Amino acid sequence: MDHRVKRSIRVAEPVLDGNEALYVMDCIQSTWISSRGTYIDRFEQLLAEYCQVPYAVVTNNGTTSLHLALAAAGIGPQDEVIMPTLSYIATANAATYCQAKPVFVDCEQDYLSIDPERIEQAITPRTKAILTVPLYGHPVDIDPIEQIAQRHGLLVIEDSAEAIGALYKGRRVGSLADASSFSFFGNKTITTGEGGAITTSNKELADRMRFLRGQAVDPSKNYWHPEVGFNYRMTNIAAAIGTAQAERLDVHVQRRQEVARWYFEELADSEDIFQLPRSAPWAQHSYWMYTVLMRPESAVDRDAWIGRLAQEGIESRPVFYPIHTMPMYRERTGSYPVAERCSRLGINLPTHGKLTREDVRYVCHHAIATWKSLYRSPTQTVRRAA
Ligand SMILES: *Cc1c(COP(=O)(O)O)cnc(C)c1O
């Protein structure tokens, strides 16, 4: 393959090659385009079955679904919610919308999940829940966290937006916590354009989420609202796309896992310069994003590297900035060295179901070549300075 022939490779792309168009057309022809219609139930059923739980509640995005889960679980003012600092901003914002306080914990550097060893020291009398995030598709080691939660009487909620299809000890992400939130944004493993869902085995919680999702209307007295609710409903059109996506969930997950296998093959000889994604023995990774971390001694500037990849037509993205570094969550007390290092050294390479073997080879060739072109060994740097 000639790597000089420039390609254009996006970091994420939806795959809409099932019944999506058919079902959307059905919504339009039947005029059921708003938030009532049969696709809502069908999508919820498929999600619940796939996640091995009795209930799924869909919403209009993965931020509202997480907010809805926390609100329905009774998280409120003065409560504290323990969560990893290395996540997407929505994880912390959802707690803030409840007027609760996000309490950040560092991650471990193998799977980029919350470090279970550091959870207990973050617990106070105000702690209500532990919010875990299976980052980039690797499940969280939930058993020790569940034990901590039980000892202290806390809820465990997962922001599993990135991990549909992942397995923990043979159990599906979505069935591991009191409630698990998913996102169906356009770059996620399955998409509805914008969309979200919560899965749970708790009927009371599912009922409460349905109630709050639809402006808390009294089921037996229309237009009577005994509480402040939300309009977080998904449209039937979005659910139509979701139904078609969910019918082929296994395929969507397998395609990503195949892309990850190609990355591992192409990068096998680069482990001295990159830390490749790791999978625990108890985990099946769903590879929402294939993530590489430059080795700690790397003198390469991450953003410069992203820029060089872009010149080759390869879109990539930085590992999330730790949430405790954002202006509204800035903290001076905690210490989060692992999250800060992973963020500084990490990028997500293109990961989606339309990539070909040749695309992955092209990405890896340029990932290595651009990294090397930017690399100055520490001795070279010293010599240049002198
Ligand atoms: C995508 C994502 C969400 C939800 O995002 P929306 O764009 O609101 O659907 C929440 N948490 C994490 C970790 C995510 O990656």
C-alpha cells in the first residue's frame, strides 16, 4: 500500500445499514414523529434484552439520561457523588444539575477507570452514590466497588455511555449497577442522532424515571403535575433509528472489536513507544475508542501529534481533560496524577464500523511516522538547549 496517497479518515462515523431508513419512513408516513409511537417501546425492549435487565427507559440524550437516573434515585442538594475525574463532562454535570457535589477520584492507568483503592477515602457522611465510568468501552471492576457501596449504604450508578456491548465476568454492562446510563450520540457504538437510555432491574426506579421524564404528569389526571419533572422524552423517529441499530447490536460491537484487533496487529511492534489498550482477564472490551498512550518519558507534545495526523487526513481526539481541571470544577485539594498523565499522553485513534483493514494500516503507519518525526530524545533536547 502506498501511504503517500492521502486518505480522509474520520475519528467516528455512524453505520446505518440496517432498517434505519425503512423505520424512519414508517414514522413519517404514519405521522408518528413525536414522542409517542411503537418504536419507543420496541427500542426499550431491545435494549433491556440486550443488557439482560427487565427495564430500559430511553431519553433524548445521554446527559439527560444520567441526570434522570440520579434525580430518580433521589440525589439532591448537599449530596456527594463519587466519580472518576477522567471522563466526559456530562458525568459531573449530571450531578451538578441535581445540586449535588461531584467528588473526584483518580483513575488507575491500566483500564483508565476509577481507582477502587481511592474510593473509600473519598466517602463522607454526605456521600450518596458512586458513579462509575467504563471509559472507552472497558468495563469497570464493579465487584469491589459494589462491596464498598454495600458497606457504606451507597448506590452504584454507571455512566456506561461508552460501553454498550462490553462484558464483565460474562455479565453485560448495563446490568452491573443500580442504574446504567447510555448515550446514542452520533459517534457512539449505536446511535439515534441524539439519544440516551437507562437500564435497571429496579422496577420502582424505572417507574420513577418514566414519571420524571414526562414532566411528572399524574398518570391518572392529565395536566396535573405534583412535582418538578423534565421533558427528556425521545422522539419516535430517533427510536426508529435506535430500533434498527439495536437489531444489529452484536454486529456493531463486533465490527469495533475487529478494528481493535487490526490496530493491535499493526501496532504490535510499537509497544516501546505506545501503551496500547489493556483488557483485564475478567473483561470483554467493546472498543468504543481505540486509545493509545505515549510512553511516560515521551517528549512529544500530544496536540502537535494530533495536528500532524490531521495533515495526513487522519482525525483523532485527545483523551479527556480531567474534569477537576475545568473552570467550574477546579480543585486545589485533590491529587490526580494518573488521570493527568493519561490525559496528557493519550489520543483516541479513529474507531468505527466503516474502517477497512487498509484504513487501519494507513492510520498506524502515520501514527508511528508522525510520532517519530516529533520525537526528540531527552539527550537531543539537552544538546539543543546547550
Ligand atoms: C457520550 C457520553 C455521555 C453522554 O453524552 P450525550 O452527548 O449527552 O449523549 C455521557 N458520559 C460519557 C462518559 C460519554 O462519553
